[in-house]
Amino acid sequence: MKTLISLAILTALSSSLWAADAKAIIVMEDDAQQVWITAASATNLEYKETEIAIDRLRVARSSLLSIFFYEPDLYKEAMVLFENRDYAGAKTKFKECAEAFKKLEEIPGNYGTLAGFYVLECCRIQGELEELAQLLEVYRGQASLVRESQKNQFEVYIAWDAVRTKSWARLEGLTAEMLAQKRWTGTQLAQIYYCRGMACEGIGNATDALNAFNGAFTADFTASSELAKKAALACLRVIKGHEEVQLAMKLFGTEDEDPNSTGSTLLQEGVALCELWTKALGDGQALPAEYKELLKYKAKAS
């Protein structure tokens, strides 16, 4: 019996560690008050007037004009990791934050919902598309996000899921429709272009694939550096596999070489991209071995 009681106590304590009260300011028609929100539903808000208070008060959400949350330390720690591009570490911290403030998911702008969104973003950036698909099935916070760009990202996730399932024909049409719209951020445009590049490459349209990957490379270079690297390597993959480029490599330096051919032009674009990778784009990461051989085809300056 003592063992069962001890287990029950430990379970309760471990569960409470995941729950956190959210420091916030609630604004009513004739008052504004700093509180610690302990729970929320679609109709009511439960809170304490001080952090260490025992008594809980309840107010109808319809009587509140607005709610402003203080940024939790746990969220700050996660965001520092995210901005330093430690996406694995950030994902772990964001998951902790999402769980700690899960009880507030009904309130727009809460940090539990926002942390959950960044868990999805960490998965996307790291290319963990299977986990992203699984998390999207259970994520319920889209309505509580306050930024329109974050809500729009869920439409971009549809394109990423088509990449996951290799639904190339559907993805090619989907991204064409998306690019006709004018509501995307630079980061989202880079994603859409990249997904389109994957689709075009998948259906064997090398020219459109290169154009799309170039779009991903240039749409948001500084903020989407990881995607820019992927797009650059995708360009090199398409260029190296192009039939006319392979012919240009065979004829390079011979009397039959045509420097004005499509293959030669693409080959020199590949050489330039390899050099850019080495100088800046790779950020210290070595150019993959399968593309290093392109550098020996650099045309001599006339």
C-alpha cells in the first residue's frame, strides 16, 4: 500500500512539473490587473492575484477586453537556441514549453501554442517530415496564433507533406497556384520554390526545377540559410545529372566543345555555384565530394 501511495504522489508531482502558471495582464473595461493564469476554457479564465497565492479567482472571458502574456523564461531559452540554429535543442525546449502551458491553448497569443508552432518549424527546418506530419495531426493551436504569417505557414506545410509522400504531379500544380498569390513572407516563398523544385525534378522537368531551386536560393537567402544550402545542392544535383551537361563534360577541352551550348552554360553555372559554396554559402561546410569534380571544368577566361 505504501508503494502505491508513493507512486501516486510521485505521479502527481511529476505532472505538476509540466504545468506552469502564465504571468499576464488582463484588461477589463474599468481595470487592468497583473495576474497568474492557472487555467482557461472557451468561456472562463481562472487566475491567481499573486504568484504564490492559493486562492483562485474566475472571470468570464467575455468580460475581458484583452490579455497580454509575459514571455516565459522557458520560451526565451528555446528561442535563443532557435536563433542560434540549434534546432534539435530548441525543439526539445519548445516541447517543454508547449506542454507547460498546454492548458492555455484556448487563449489567443499564449506561449504554449506558439511554442508548439516552433516545434513544427524545427521539424521542417531539419527535414523531419515524418515527425512533422505526425505532429500536425494533433496540433490544435492554429486558431490561437495571432500572426497571419504563422497561420499561412500551415498551408505551406501541405506542400512539405507532398514532398514527404513524393506526390510530384500534385505538388507541381499546388506550388504553381501558391506562387500566384501575394501573401507569403520571403521565408515562405523560399519554401514554396524549393518544394516546386523537388516536384519539377521528380517529374523530370530539369529546366523548371533549376528555376525553382534558384528561386528558393534567392527568395530569402539570409533568413533561410539552411534552405538556401539545400537549394544550392539541389541545383548542383540537377545540373550534374542533366544529359546536355554530361555531354559538355565529355567534350570539355576538345575541338568539339561548344561553349555556347546549353550544356556548357549550365556546366559553368554549376562551377560558379561550387565556388560560391566554398567561399561563402557553405559556411565552413565542405562541398560534397560528388560535386567537387565540377570545378575542373571551369572555363578559361577569354
